[in-house]
Amino acid sequence: MSLLEAVVLGIVQGLTEFLPVSSTAHLRIIPALFGWDDPGAPFTAVTQIGTLIAVLVYFRADILRLGAAFLRSLARRDPFGTPDAKQAWWILFATLPIAICGLLFKDLIETGFRSLYVISGSLIFFSILLSIAERVSTRARDAGSIGLLDTQVIGLAQAVALIPGASRSGTTITAGLFLNLTRETAASFSFLLSIPTVALSGFYQLYKLRHTLTTDFGVSLLVAVAVSGIVGFLSIAFLLRYLRSHSTSVFVVYRIALALIILALLQADILAP
């Protein structure tokens, strides 16, 4: 992998990790369009460390508050004694579905699920779900109203995003809207929920790739992580500001258009599935 590829893929990861358009799909599609090798699921997971850092920096005040409340709840043996402690535990519980599914379907995630036909179908199907959620949601609930059942619904939605094209932020925001959360609340909870998930998968894959870190590929990988972190921070700021006064319709249209273009290129044998 050249440094140019690393920079491009880092920008793609940073832009698409938080927008509901599927970063995994774009990291599969962009190399295919340029004739580059598929960087693979491990590369995708490691570059997400950059966007993890972006979340930690952007939400640092919230994370410190929730982390302190979580530790106090352990010390007092009262996990749900305060709203902040409760939210911290909810995020932990909501991580369980994706952790379990990630282990169960690890081989499919790294192989069959990366087919461009699967990605195209996912882009379209989950776009339709997001569009329906926008129409039926009352968007009347804030973060303080989130309960255990809500966390499991959103957690299961995050697990579905193991399918490339589904989009982790897209499925969790969709679930949040179906639960009548405001767009900004659904997005914020989605970003905080990404912390344990991305940390587990990213550092696990980084450990597996540790022997490559002193090679040219390792340098390219670290460049991609750094670029994704910078772009990801800007992407978070943009999306939260955008969702305060706009719907997700533009992302629905983009996803469907992208899927149709990919299918057309596959049918024309310009892209290999």
C-alpha cells in the first residue's frame, strides 16, 4: 500500500465512519474503483482507531463525566444510582450484541460479506429503513429517557452493521429514530456507543498486524489512522450540527444512488464483485 492510498483511505474512513453511509462499504468500493487491492477487514478495523480518537477528543467532557460516574457506581455498588452512571452502564450493555455477533460471524465479516453485491443490497435496504424511521419517528425523546430496552435495540442495530453497507452510525441512528429519540440524541448515543466496539475490534486487529508495523505497510497503516482521526473529528462536528435542523434524507438518496452505480459497474464488468 502506497502512502497515497493510505491518505485517501484515511480520508474516506474519517468522512464515512460517522455519516450514515457505511465506512466499511466505502473502504471496499474506493479501492475497487481505483484498481487497488482490497485493504481487508483488519485494515478497516485498525483505521477506525483514528476515528475512535476523534470521538474521545470531541466528547472528552462527556466521557470523563460518564467514566467518573461509572467508577463511583462500582465503588458504591449502586450501578444505576445517578443518570450519568446509568448511561455509562447502558453503553456497556449495548455493546454486548455486537461483541457476540462479531465472534460468531468473524469469518463471514472478513470474506463473504465484503462482496460488492452484498454491499449494494445493504446500502439500499438500510436506506429504506432509515427513510421509514424518519417518517414515523416523533423525535420527542432525549438522552435522559433512554432505558435498558432502548440500549438493547440500539445495540442489536449496531450488530447488524457488521454487514458492510449497513453503516454502524446509520443502523444505530435508525434504531434511535424508531425509538422516537431526537436525531442529535440518536447520533450522540451512536458515537459514544462506538467507543468500546471500535476499541475492541481495532486494537485486536492491530495486535494481529503488529509484525507489519515496522514495514512499509505499517507506515501506511499509521498514516491512514492519523488522517482518519483528523477528518473524523471534523465529520462528527458537521453531522451533529447538520442533524439539529436537517433530516437524513440526503444520506438516503446518496446511499441508493451509490448502490445503483455499483450494480451498474458490476453488470458492465468494470468492477469485480
